[in-house]
Amino acid sequence: MADFLMPSLGADMDAATLVEWTVKPGDTVKRGDVVAVVETDKGAIEIESFEDGVVSELLVEPDAKVPVGTPLARIGDATPTSSGGTPPPQQPVPEATRPEAPVPGTAPETRRPEAPAPAPAPETVPTPAAATPKPTPAATTHGLRASPAAKARARELGIDLSTIQGSGPDGAVVLTDVPGEATRAAAPNRPPAADPAEAMRRAVAAAMSRSKREIPHYYLGTDIDMTEAMAWLEKHNAGLSVNDRVLYAALLIRAVAMAARKYPQFNGTYEGDRFHEPDGIHVGVAVSLRTGGLVAPVIRDADKLNVDEVMAHLTKIVERARNGRLRNSDMAGATITITNLGGRGVPVVYPVIIPPQVAIVGFGRIADRPWVVDGEIAVRPVMNATLAADHRVTDGHPGGLFLRAIERFLAKPHKLEGDA
Amino acid sequence: MADLRAMLLEELRHIAPEADYDLLDDDDSLRDELDLDSMDFLKFVQSVSTRTGVDVPELDMPQLDSIEGAIAYLEERL
């Protein structure tokens, strides 16, 4: 029997409000199954089980605010329940021998909550198809299908979900279907709901203020000739259907991951007055939300994935972020982050490091510019990359080497393909 | 053409539900007017491709960056 603890949801988020359970006592869960939905300043997050087992007891009621690390439920061994669905008898474990539930998505040496940059799913978490939660009565409302984020927002605003036209799969109600301005139904016992946009803004403000207060940033920039990278991408995509196409953002993620492998002092966290090297290279990707605000879900082990896998992960986490369906495993564990504002036409980005990470790389737009090639002026697609790094950990010289590594990888994109 | 236009707008509304479509001219850049980033635009093209059965090679994708461009492109291939 193990306590299922409230997991880390990112730095500066040390508590969340339980919105609903998606399992009940007696249900069998597998590692990666969604078992609950919690509300944070950055929106609703789906919480996954970190082990196989049978839910024996739910310890927290919906609407309770729960600090990270608090037991939420008890999960026992994965033994069959009785035909009546009653859970197996609880086997109390002496305090001294009770196993500590691991915090998913975080490196062993970085257990404290991290920056609100979402993290990619841990490598051992089942694929999304396998991680689909079992349907339970709690998964629907009045027989309607709705995403947890939509249910949380509707509940917060006092809106009956059955009045909302769903635009999701099979007519499911998703977050963007829930009206932003709605007359609140009478809910005398519920305290006034916080404005989600305001809560998001506060979360971003807290993280960025902490970053500028604690981290001595230094900045280095370089212009990168993207001719080879774009040619490689065109060739790679030529035979692919539109559903399998790779965006150049996937190449940027791979380039940063491969550069971080070569220069590991840019991949990790600074806590307790020292640098911590993590268990892998987990790249956070800044995603702006159409409703306002910013999250940075993570692609784990980005240096070990091929370009197509990176693109698949990127598509999945962006979709989750924009539909308000991020999971706790998406939210924590980033070891370095990228922010790409090229699509917004921004030529240069001066990014802010997400604590407790030690580096972030910003990419600007790709634009045709005059460029010297073999002593002659040519027109080349050029993109700016800017590194912001923590001066407590690195100095300008290794920073320059790191940036040059990114540039060299993009100049020889076949090195970014990865194993098929 | 009216059906194609309605379909395109329906798919755009899934991606950018908050946009003011009354102010969207048929020759406006969808990426600029609706703040579509590369992921959004790819998703739009994928949806249109699924709805119409027309595969859109990567080099052709910019042609779908306006309502009139997308309609012209699709009508040639349907």
C-alpha cells in the first residue's frame, strides 16, 4: 500500500485545488492513468498515477487546496477486487516502512517544485493511447463528454455544461468552448472564483520576478544561416503526408538538446548554492496560450529522440497546453528551455531563465538577409539565436561554445535526425 | 465555394475561437490576422486536408494562408 502524493507541478507552484477524482475506491489503475484533476494558477492539470495498483481510499475531497507532497489517496497492490467492486481490505503499513511515492517527471535530485515550465512526459510513462483513463461516472457530466479543464472552468463559472456546444472529438466540450464571460449561477456556498487569466498572470509574474531577483543573467546572441536546415526539412517533408510533417521547431529542439549533451553545464538546475546535473536532457518549450499567459511543457530525453518523435511530442504537448489538458508529467522536470518567437515576426528574443534552470535559448524569425558566402554577397534565410545563462554556473566563453554548437548542428542537420 | 468557405471558417474557429471573423477579409493573411503560429497553421492545413481529402504538399502550404487562396487551391483539386 502506498500513499499517492500530490506531485510537483512546476516551480513556484506548491499547492493546487482538487477539482475532481476520475477514479473511485476499487478501481484498478496503471502507471500514467489520469486519476484526478487539480486547478492551479496555470490552469487545470490532469494528475497521473505513478504506479500500478488498486485505489483503496481517497483522502481529499474536491475543492480542497492541497500542498505538493500531501497524500491524496492510497493505492494498494494490483489484485482483483470483489465482484461488488469493494476495495481490498486496507493493509496499514508501519510509518517507518511505508514507501515514499515518487514525484513523476522530476529528477531525483530536484524534488522541490520547479518553475512553472511544464515538463515532458517521463520516458517510462505509457504512450497516450495506453494512458487513457478508464471511463468512470465522474468522467462525464449529465452524460456529456468534456475535458477536465472544461469541467473545471464551467464549475468555477457556475455554468451547466449541457448548455455548451462542444467542439472537441465526438462533440466533447473542451476548454475553449466554455464562455469567458458568463452569468454565474447561484452558488451560495462557493467562494468567488478567481479570474483564470489573472491567476495565470500572477504565476508568470512570480516566476519571472524570482528569476530576475535570483539569477545573474548573461546574454549572448548569434545569427544562424538556416539554408541547410530548411533544405533538409523540405526534403524530409517532401514524401510525407501533411499529418506527418515536421516543423523547423523540432530541429531547434534537437539542436539545443544535442548542444546540451556536448556542454552539460547548460542543462540542469541551480539549487542549494550549487549546480545539479540531472538524469537527462529534458527540453521545455514555451507555448503561449490564446487565452493569455504562458506555459512550457517538456519533451523528455530530447537528445535521444529522432526528429519525427520530437515533432510528435511537440504536437501532443502543444495540443494539451492549448486545450487545458496538461498533465503533471508535462509540467515538471525541464532542464533547459527554448522559446521560439519566429512565427510572431520577432527578429531577436532576449529570454528570461525559468528557475531553477540555468539556461534558456530564444529564437527569432527566419528572414532573408545578405550573407557572405565564399567571399560574395548572397541572400540567405537567417535566424537569430540568443542564449540567456546563469553566471553562477557558466561564463561567456562556454556560453559562446554552446551557442556555436547549436549553430553547427543547424548547419549540418543530418546530425539532428536521430535514430529512426 | 460557399461550402468551402464555411468549412474553412469552421476549422479556423476551432483553432482561434476568440478571433473576430467579421473583420477577416478573404485576402487577409490568416497567420497575421488570426495570430496563428506554425503549429496552429499546420493544424489548420491538416484539418482542411482531412475534411477535403486533398493532400497539401509543404511547398503549397503558403497558398492556404488566406480564405481566397485556400478556396482557389482546393477548387482546383476537388
